[in-house]
Amino acid sequence: MVLNNKGQAMVFGLMIAVFVFLAAVAIIAPLKDNIAIARNADNLDCDNSTITTETRATCLIVGLYMPYFIAAVLAGGVGFVFARRVT
């Protein structure tokens, strides 16, 4: 089976997207553990109701890190696949 340049670029893009997805899946577990460690009572103490506003904002940002990481990886993988397809 012989592919033209666009077909080769699409296959290459899919391979890169699968690699990025697998790398992200491998990174999620340690990242989740680090977020839990950062939010526990010894560090940020996010469950305490008497923490300062700055600490609450930091807790919010640390808590939102995982969804933003997943969204960025998915957007990057999809963007890479379709950027190769358009050009």
C-alpha cells in the first residue's frame, strides 16, 4: 500500500497523537499523587476553613491543574493530527 504525502502525514500524526496520549496517561497517576500531597494538612491545608485568601486561591489553582492538564494534552494531540491534515 502506497500513501501520498497527505496520507503519510496523517499516519505520522496519528502515531504522535497516540504517543502523547500514552505519555499523558502514564503521567496522570504521579501527578494526582503530587496534587494530593500539595493539598494535604502538612502543606497547603486546603480543608482548613481559616486559611488566607491567597492560600484558598492557590488551593483552587492546584485543584484545577488536573483537568487543565488533560484538556491541554487532548487539544495538543488533536491539533497536531489536524494541523498535519490541513497542510
